[in-house]
Amino acid sequence: MIMISISDFRKDVKKYAELVRQEDIVVTSNGKPVMKITDPIKDRKQKLKSLKGIVKTDKTCEEVMEEKLKTL
């Protein structure tokens, strides 16, 4: 996980938009985390893996996640 200050993030957003494909990024302000940036595709794949074997259906990923969230 990459940790950067918010000022560094602002200076080079494009650089971090590319880096997030490799690793999650935590942006800090005054040394405290204020946001976490993740690759949405990688995040979706991880969510699907967590559901594998639990749900046997032909529903879309979004429908399965909505159903799962309702039971939590």
C-alpha cells in the first residue's frame, strides 16, 4: 500500500491514477489517513472471489452483492 500526502496527490493525480492499478493508495493529511484509493476492477474481482461458492445463480455481480449486503 502506498501512502502519500494530499499535497503530493494534488501535484500529480495522473501518476497516482496509474499507480493504483498496481497497489492501493492511502492519502494522508497531517499524517492521518483521509482517503483510500483502489482499482475498481481489482476491487470488484476481490468481491466476486469472496462470494464464490456461496451463491449459485445467474444474477449479475451487482445483484448478488446487493443481496449479500442485505443479509449483513
